Amino acid sequence: MHHTYKTQGTCSTQIDFDIEDNKIKNVVFIGGCNGNLKAVSKLVEGKNAQEIAELLKGNTCGSKPTSCADQLSKALLEAIQKENH
């Protein structure tokens, strides 16, 4: 299922991704640090959504209380909840 998440508190403004059989697919960040976020997208591709959400949860960026990775965690947890209901 395709998901779109509007980020908060980060340079990226949106994350688009799919979850198929609990696996993360096609992650695209809109805005943010292009090279780093392309790398994050490659690293999570095909991985278990719940495991990645737990791994990235709480990651910060500089003095910000969140990060693009933390926002991906929130997006994944929200998507998992939606898919389970």
C-alpha cells in the first residue's frame, strides 16, 4: 500500500513510500539532504517496516528534537497502524 507522510521539524517536507508484505519499498524524501536521504532510502529498501521504525525512532539532527530518519520512523508506525485497522 502506498503512503504519503508530511514531515514536521525537518528540512524534508514529505516522505512517500510503499509497504508490501511488511517490507519497505520505494522510499522518496521530498527536500532535505539529498545524498543522505537517498542513502537512507537504499538502506531501508526491502527491510521489515516495524524493525526499521524501532531502529530509527528518536534519532535527532543537530539541535532539532527530530530528524528525517525519526520522521520516517513516525511515518512507518502510522502506516503500520493504518494497515492493521
